[in-house]
Amino acid sequence: MNMGTTQVVRETDRDQQAVRDTRQVSLGQSLRPVPASFASTRLIELMRASHGTSFCICAPHKTGRTSLALEYAQRQHRLDEVLWIDASSEGFREAANAGTLLDHLERQRAGEVSRFSLVVLDDLSALEDRPSARLSDWIDRLIEDGVEVIVITTPYEDCLNDYQSDRFTIEGAQLVASQRWSRERMAVALERLFCSPVPRESLILAALMILMGRGIVDNLRELGYLIPSASYAMLKRCCPFIELDEGTGRFDATGLPVMELRQHLLSLLNEAVQAGEEAESPQEEASEIERCFERLTRLATCLFERAERERSQLLLELAGSLLTCDDAGFPLTEAGSGASPVFSPSIILKPSRVKGEPSRAFGSPSAASADGPALLSVRLFGDFELFRGSARIEGKHLHRSKVRALLVHLTLNQGCGISRDTLMEKLWPGKDFLHARDNFHATWSRLNRLLAGEVGPSPYLTNNRGLCRLEPSYVKSDVWEFEQLSRTFLFEQGSIEARVEAVYRLEQLYRGDILSGCGLDASMQVAQQRYRSILVDVMLEASKLFSQQGNETNAVWFARRAYDTDPSREDVYRVLMDMQNKAGQRTNALRTYFDCKRFLSEELGIMPSHKTTALYQELILDRR
């Protein structure tokens, strides 16, 4: 079993600068280094003083976590006495979840591990409760044997926090203060943070603080943003680059890069909830770009009134870059070089279908627009299939049941918004809120990467203030087209020729029950039954329509199609009997009646209704 273990320590953070430097960065002073007490040497001294307990370096990615562990190993131990375990490897996680990891590690502890003096669990991700408890017990036994243990993890994946209460922890703020940071390196660390499964409200608060620069949280609330107090603590742990006083709400993020992170910042700015926004109707809701432009200019105005003109001008330039985005809207592209754009109230909006324009049939040509993204096509009837343009989408993420289920639920909602909490309840019923939320963000990220084709963020998904949906401008589905055509046919819209064409198309779309052969949750099963019932309604009405036109052959065929789809409905037997009788198939019509009578008696314990019995009596009279 390969768990990513190696006896020789590997340095994975090669972007470290001056790990041994004894200067601290003051983020409130534009990243100017000043004398510091917390340099890496000081951190190592603190670890030495805490000998006899486990060490935990709990900090975000790209903050020098592995470099600190490496330096401690080099200073305190011989490298051939260090066991370095890549805890982020697939083998490690699979063994932990399968319950075989600790058996393997225990054999090492009892055997060859006796010659090791230090064990490092590098980049430990979240585990379930039982594997976490067993891993904690193994660490305790190592400590009892005199072996030192360093666990490297992140604040949002720290699965040992509840089990290692006496451990010595080095947090991100200490690591950040012990190093010198360039804007480029800080941008890389923050970009990694924004792509991590950190609680969304904490990331939104971080984006607002970075854009404003400095102030107190109440300044953001005065602008109308709903800031939950519970997001303070997680933000302070997950984003040590922002100086935040939880008691007063005062923050300082003036030294952090804005333009380098503009795509993440603007996307999070759009997700920020403002008081009263929930009451907006979809028709009155502004476009993403328009709303983001308005929010940036409000922030800039606030900063200008506080005499922070340089910061205000920065946000105005950022707002101006919105006017250079393409028709795809978010994610925003970089502003072009040259003169600054002229501000104009004519904000570029997302393209949408013109009223009266005919809808595109499912499976029609690949481009959603001449210069927009390729049309995404989702097929749910029969086997699940996914296409970007004419290319079928495959990939490891599509084989994950939760990723596929998330896409199915969004598709069944037919381009309308569905709340994140509702999706969490559907996909992870019974899970506590925090675990379900973390799982949702990870699954949403995987689906986003799958649909984007690994090339930038996806234009097909939107998540505005927790309201998730597939973007109907760029996505088509067979169930959407089926719904529209069935409504057109059943409500007798259009000419006879148009209704006949619609019913043929409906039969072609329905390749079988939705997601045939796939595991379905309760809501998917309801949808499956609903579409089956709609098809039967359409087939029965089609049978009557062809009978009125004198086409008895087609009338019988469509009535038989309804029967094959759902033989549990009595009205199906009745229409089939009527059409068979009109087509001169009285014997078949009588057989259909007795099939109906047998089914109702055996399955439901009832007799046929008066209408069905009256039709049978007509058949008998006709025969006589």
C-alpha cells in the first residue's frame, strides 16, 4: 500500500523567502518589514520548549507551513530519522476511510518506526470522525514512545482539533509574521485561499475588507451588507493576512493586492448579501456586472468621503475595468492596456434570448452565440449524457455521484434559482449544516471545473447570494424542451400541424424514464413519475387528435404507447379500448377491458369505473 511515505524529507514550498529571517511584516504599513519577535527561529524555539506533545502547524496553503516543519526537522533531527508522510495522497485518504491506515501505521510504529525520531503528517485533509479518532490515538502512542509528531493542516480541514486538546499549535498569523512577503507571493496565497472550501461568508467578508482597505466591520454594515458576527473567528484563522480585532471589529488589509485578485474579489462582492435584496423580483434584479459596478462605486464614494482618495481611485479603476468585459459577463477578463475606459451608465449586460425568438431545439448546433461559450446540453431521459457543443463531456468529476446529482437537480429546476440550503438538504440529508456546507462547496467547485473544461471558471453556473442555477442563456436540456413542447401540445397552442410536429418531437425526446439505471433520491423519483405522467397525457391526447383527423392507425399506436408507458392508469385502458373499437379491433378492445379489470382487481382491489364499464357494454352491444 503506497501512502506517500518517504524517509528523506522533501521541501515542497520552494517559494519561501528568508525562512531564517528575523523580521516581521506589518500588514498595516504597506508590507514594510520591521523588527520582529516572531521569526522562524523563534517559532522553532517555541516548539523545542513544548517537547513531549504533538505539534500542529494549522495555517492556509502557501504560507510556509511545510518549510517550517522542514527547518525544524533539519535543526532537531537527522534526516534519516524523519518519517515524512504525504497525508494529502489518494492512498493515505483511501486507507484512512477503509480503516486499514492505522493497522499499517501501527505495524510501522511497532517495527521500523522505532528508529525514527520525528514523524511529519504533511497536508492532512479532513477525515471522518472514526479515522480521525484512530489517527489521534496513534499519534499519542508515538509521543509515549518518545517520537515527535508534526501535523500540517489548514483551519478548515483540521480534523484532529477535537482529539488533540493538549497539542502545541502554530497558526497562520505567526507564520505570516515570520516571513517577508512580496505582492506576487501574497496574491498566490490569497488566490489559493479563495479557491478553498472555506465558509463562503468568511471569504465574502475578506473580499469586502480587502476592497475597503481599513476600517471597522460596522462601516460595511452601514453600506447595507449583512455581516454575521460568527464569520469573524473563521476569517481570522483562514486569512491571517488581514489584521482583525474580533472584539472591536477593526480590520486592516491595506497592504494586500487588489488588482491581482480582482476576479475573485468581484465575484465575491457580487455574492455579498445586502439588506432588502431578497425582496427583489427576478425581473427587477440587476445584472451581475451592473450590480458589481454599483457596489464598487459606492465603496469608492465612501472611501473618498473618508479622504482615502488613493484607495477610492483604485476601486474606480476596478469598476471601470468592468466596462471592458465581454458578453459572457462573469468571470471578468482583465482590462485592456491603454487609456482608462470612460465611465458610462450603459453597463454591458449578459446576452439573453429576445422576446419572441424561437427557442433552440435540444441538440441543435453547438454555439450558444456567435462569440459566446459553446452550448451546454444535458440529457436526462434514458441514460445521463452531457455535451459541450458537439463534444461529449467525460471526466473523473462526472463519475462522482454527488457532482452528477447536483447537476441533475439544477437541470430539473429548469434554469430557475434553487437555494443552496435546499440543495444541501437534497444531497446530504441528515448531515449537520457545517459538514453539508463544506461538501456543497467542494462539489460545486468540482462541477464548475467539469463544465468549464479545465479552462477558467464556467459561464454555465451562477451562484448569487446562495441562489444557484444553470444559466439558461448557455444551457439547454431535453427535459426543458420536453416541458415546453408538452405545454404547447396539451394547451392546444398553435395549428394542428404544429401540434402534430410537437408530439413526434416529444416521443423522440423521451428515450426512457429520466436517469434510467441511476440511483435516485426522493425528489428525483418524483420528477421521474411526473415526466412519465406528462408523456402519457400527451400520448392520450395525440391518440384523440389523430382519431379526429380520421387516422385510426396512428390513434391506436399512440394509445398503445401510453399503455406501454404506464399500464396503471384506468383512463389509458379506456382510450385504448375506444381507439381499438373505432379501428375495427373489437376483439383487442375486449381483451384490453379484461386486462384493465384484472389489473384493478389484483393491484387495487377495485372494479372498473362506470365510464369503463359503459364502454365495455357498448362493445358488447356492437358485437351483438
